[in-house]
Amino acid sequence: MPYQSALTVVAPVRAGEAGNLDELLKSMGDGVANGSVIDFSALAGVHYARIVLLEETVDLEGQPLPAQLLLMSEIDVSPTRHLRDLVNVAGEGMDRVFGHCEGYTPGDRLGYLRRHVVKEEARYVNTIGRTAQQIMQEARLHEAIQRFLDESGDDWSRIDAGVVRARVRELVESDPELAWARRPAERPGGLARLRETAHMVAVPLLLLPLLPLALLAAPAYLVVLRRLEKTDPAPHLKPSEERVLELASLEDHLVQNPFMAVGFVKRGRFRELTLRGVVFAISYVTRHVLNRGNLAGVTTIHFARWVFLDDRRRMFFASNYDGSLESYMDDFIDKISWGLNIVFSNGYGYPRARFLVFGGSRDELAFKDFLRRNQARVRVWYAPYGNLTAANIARNERIRAGLYADFDRAAEYGWVQEL
């Protein structure tokens, strides 16, 4: 089994077609995909998928940018396999959606999508190797156990934990539909783990010779950075009430929500190179360090990605998270303000930061207005386990793992409490 993958497809919309495409997307969901045009549930190994229309705009130099259609998926299969599934299983729906894009023809579905794939600069996965199938199976296991305990009529609080676990095992062993729970969860194979280990070791080794040069250049870099931080425009622009209400109408349909913000990178090579360096570091850390359900203190994110657009003139951040947007923003401000600043302070309109890590999002009102102004409308969002929080998913995994684990009495009691 491979590690989780991601797919990002970005295609320009034909002139004059954005309105028609937006109406089509409205019919496909009110923030949650309804399966009417593209049934993502028919595709293998999909954790999340979304389709987003970015409106026509102009860049910081006044150059026009056409409307763009974005398709994004978090998947357990390879991007190549996922593209084939989209074409073979959902081909007619893809024609209806991408038929509004420049150069798209039904006879060249796969080729067109491949040509418009954009590489993610960095990705975050809550727990490496935990598949969508595993998540949904373990949720059903927990439901079956709860139903068994509730319907038995026994006072389980008075029964020894070891006896409770034995009775739960009897349930699992007597139900053919739960046969999979008798085995440990599948994890990435040895070759995949070896490849990840090689990357984890090779990157620092390759960068090590550059460390003396980086230390020599650091004083000059900080001087230039601080000068730009003081002089770059940082207007505090409030979103319109109409826009906020429209965005809010697409949120909170499930326990989880999608988020996506798109913004312009500040002018100049200095900011571009700084941002590229920052997301390179993020990519390494989220790949090898922050991949056990915790993004530097934030535990409510399931998946996230950072992607450049328009020859690095723009970048977007997209995530799938638990709870409301307000609590999500507060979580970031309280726990990882510096992490927000090192990325988004390189974007136009962000509150002023100091030395890349201080200030910035600490101006809470300005930061929240910045996010709302740059937030994209996610009309079509597929989330097969959207009513499970990250904490629910982790608990269900522990319940499955503990069925046949070698526990002492204390651990057995703790396992029973999870139920």
C-alpha cells in the first residue's frame, strides 16, 4: 500500500463561460457534493475531493488573469490511477464540468487533465498510511460495538475490563462483516517506507554544504527583509457583508469543513524566493515530522496543501478541518501564529509582520479580514467521513488496534474507556 497522494488540476475557463460554470457547480452542491454530476463515491480511495471556480481577476501589475477551474483530491491511490478513474468512471460528468474550459474535448479527457496537473509545493496528512477505507470501517466497528453494549442489557461498568474485551472480541469473531477487524490495519510497505527514509536523510545531507553560506548571508537577508516589511503595502481591507454571508452559507453542513484561500505573492524575487524556501521547509517537516495527527499544536486538520498558481504570482492554501472557521482561525492564531506569518506575510494585504515570524496574525481582526477576503467559494466538496472529527478517527483506530493487543490490566481498562 502506498502513502496517501494528492491531485491538483488547474484549467483556464473559456471567456464568457464562468457564469455558466458557476451555475453548474451550484447545482452540484451547497458546500457538500451531492453526486449529481460527478459521483466521487464511485472512485477508489478518495478521502476528500473539491471543485472550485476562481473568479477572473488582475494581478498586482494589472495584468488580467482568466477564471480558473480547480479540481483537488486527497487519495489513497496514485494520481495516475485517480485520473484514469475520473475519466473512465465519471467521464460524462467531467465533460460537463471541464467542457467550460479552454481546449477541453471529450476525446482527450485523460490527456487534457494530465497537461493541467499542478504539483503541490507542500502537503500535510494527519496520519500517514491511514486509508479512507480503514477510517470508515473502524467507524462502523465502533458503532457495532456500541450497539452491542447498549442492547445487551448488562451493566458494563460493573464488569471486569478483561471480560468486556473478551465479549467484544466474541462479537467481532461472530460477525463475518467484521472479519477485517481481526487483522492489524494495513500500513505502507517496506519499499515505500525505505523511499521516505531515504528522502528524510538525503535532503539534510544535500543542504548541509550550503549552511555556511546561509549563515554568512543571514545578516544581509534580515536587513532587506525588515526594510520590505516596513515599506510593503499592508492595507486592512474588510470583506463585504454579502461575501461573508455567501461563504458562511457553504460552511458547517458537516462536522468537518473545507477551507481554501488564494492570494497574490508580494512583488519581487526576494519575496518569491523567501516563500519558495518556506514551503520547501514546510514540505519536509510535514512529510517527515508533523505527520502524527498534530500540525505544530493544531490537531483538527485532516489534510492540507500549499500550491503556487500563475507562474508563482499567486498561492493557495487548502485544508479539510474540524469545527467552525472561527474556531479554526483562533486555533491557528493561538497555537501557531508564527507558522501563519512565515507563509502568509509574503502575501499582499497580510497584516505587517516582523522578521517573518512576529506580529502579523497577532492582529486578529486584520488577519481574519484578510482570510475572508481571500477565501475561495468551495461549492462542491466530497467528504465520505465528514461527520467524524480527527479525534473520533484516532479513537476508532485505537479501538480496532486494541482488540487483540497484548495489554496489561491498566491498558485493558483504558481501552474499555475508549468505548
